[in-house]
Amino acid sequence: MKGCVVLKFGGTSVSTRERWENIEKIAASYLEKGEHPFIVCSAVSGVSNLLEALLPLAVKGEHAEQLDAIYQKHKVLADALELDLEEYIKPELELIQRVAHGASLTQEVSPRLHAMVMSCGELMSTKLGVAFLSREGGVLHGNVSWEDARDHLRAVSTQEGERNLTRHYLSARCGFEPSKEMQAKIEAKEEKVTITQGFIACDSEGHTVLLGRGGSDTSAAYFASILEASRLEIWTDVPGMFTANPRQVPSARLLKKLSYKEAQELASMGAKVLHPRCLDPVKQGQIPLHIRCTQQPELDGTVVSAQAADVGAQVKAISTKSGIPLISMETLGMWHQVGFLADVFQTFKSHGLSIDQVATSETNVTVSLDPVANALDSKALDALLKSLTQFCHAKRIGPCAAVSLVGQNIRAILHKLGPVLEAFEEHHIYMVSQSSSDLNITFVVA
């Protein structure tokens, strides 16, 4: 779609009047350049956590305070935006209340209802946002429209999803083939600024599904591919991707240019700025991805594209990921046994779990499970361990943390990384993994 720019704004970027005024200025500046902003928004900061915690409390009948916290969070924003809360988001607030009341009576919540409640966060933030941007006297008055993301993003049905309802409703994936139909619809609108939701989509039966926590980045990437946008911009509270987490390492430097593969590796290994799933759609469509700071729009940030400079073998960044469970599988019977790995990996598949890293020896296979890619809970892991006992002695280790060195051609500079190993002198290392893509070396520690 000619001139289309997809912009994603996270929770902190939609939580105050000042931030919505920033969005307004950014969209207006793009309109002046003849571009069409397509804006994807997350829920107001903290709301997804409140909604997540609501349902377990509702099952115990202890949800009244949580409902009030959700209401007050939006009341504060609506008052700041000078909007009548009831006029714009009353249906969503009532839905949340009804589901919570029902859960208190039945003492259970299905994944389908869980998805329905969680989707309200994005629906409420975008409805308030559109009302504010459309106000009389605003620079975008009469030029903003609202779209329901569920009308355009359709979840792909999988065998794992059909067997595992939690994965189907709470960690869905969508198709992202370019759609001339959607492009024509958006292009034909009189309003040149469109606002929609991240994180939510629809399955083939019309039920609401979620793309997993942090899925708004992925939604934006899907829309960028579907609309064949000229670029995707992820607006967040930091000005890009750094050589390390600047909150932990104050001397960390901004990475101005990254390849799709490097950004994918950093995101997969724990960098919080991007969701790992958002890189594939833009890579396939060769759509540049810009990471920008909402509070400092004048900064260029990080650009992810196919044209990143080749600087040879080097470590570009260090990333960390926590909350990782390891599954250790041990048996003397696996030595020279045909099909052992196929059998145990099929068990993970049957439980709807995706394996991240793998380390093997003659009598042991240890794998890690990425909490971003999997809907993990104690019941799911206990069920997995029980199924694995028919093949081996299986045990869970952790939670653990992964520390990754990321960059091009890591293998070529292993001889220079000796001093790095000294940092692990006082740490228990459970696993060391060097990626086949030659983009990272990872240490999993307690």
C-alpha cells in the first residue's frame, strides 16, 4: 500500500495524555509528508497484568478490588483525556465484570474466556485513544478511524492448537500474506489515520485469540506485511536495541543498524525491546523495522533491515533471559538407540511445547523451554514429565537464566572469548549452546 507506515505503541506509550499527544504529533507529521499512519496499540501500561491476575482471584471470589483497580486505571486516563469513560468503554468493563462473576460461581475459567477478558485491555486503550485524537480542535480531528484487529488477523489452525486449547487461545499465530482487499479498504477511507489493537486476533470460528504476551509487536509486523507497508516502526520507552540492557549496564551502546538475523537472535535470547515473532513477517516482506523512542521522537533509534553493514566477526551484544525451565532426560538405554530423540520430542509436541535449546551426551539429553514461546505452568510441566517417564528418567531444573553473546561469526573468535568464561567461575552452568547459525553462544545458569 503506497505511503503506508505501520506504527506500534506499547503500554507506556498510551498511558498518559502527554503520550497520546506525542502520538498525535507523530501521526500529524507523517500526514504532512503524504504518508498514511496505521497505528497498533497495546493495553494501558499495567492493565494486562491486572487482567491476568483477575481471573484466578475471581475463581476464589476475591476479585472485587482487582475489578476496581482496572476501572480506576482507565478512569484516570479518561479524566486526563477529558473523556467520559462510560461513553466509550462501558461494554468492555461490563464484559470483564460478567466473566469474573461467572468464574466466581463456576470456580473455573476456560482459555476461551481468558482470551476474551485479556483482549479488553487493547480494545479499551484504542477506543479511548481514538476518541481523544478525534476531538474537536485536535490536529487530527475528522481524520482518525478505529479498526477491530480481529476483522483482519486470522489465527492459523494447527494440530498442536487443536489438542491444546491453552495454546490455541493464548498463543496463536496468524497468516500475514499481503491482502489487496484490506489495502483497498484502508486506502478508500476518508480518514488517513487508522488505529487498531495489538495482541488480539480471531480464529476460524470467530472466537477471540491472543498472540501471547508481548504480542503487539507481532500484530504490527503482521499488519505491515498484509498492507505491504513501506516500513514498520516500534515506538517504545527506549531509543532502540543496545549492546546490553542499559538498566543493568549503564555503559551499553545503542546499536544503530542490525540485520534481521541479528535482531531475531537478540529478541529470541531475551532482549525485551522486540518480540521474537515479529521479525519473520517483515523479513519475508523485506520491510525495514525502526525502533523509536516515544519520549524522544527526534532520535533515529535502531534500524533493522537486510542492508545492515557487515563488520565481520564480533560480539555485538549481550542479552539475558530468565524464568527458563530445563528438562533433563537421562537413561542408559538411549545409547545407540534408534529413534530415542524422535520419541521424546514427539512427547513435547503432544503437550504443545516448543523446545528452545538442546544439549546431548551419550546418556543424557537436556532441553530448555522458552517462556515467551510457550504457555508454561506447573501443571503443564508436571504432565510432560509424567509422559516422559515411559522413555527415561526426567526431571525439571530451574528456573534458570540464559546469558547469550550475540553477533556475526561467533565461531571465528572463540579463541578471544577466554576471559568471558572467568565470569562464570562462581556460577553453576547447566548448559552451553552454540547456535548452528553462528550468531550466538549461550550459557544457561542457575
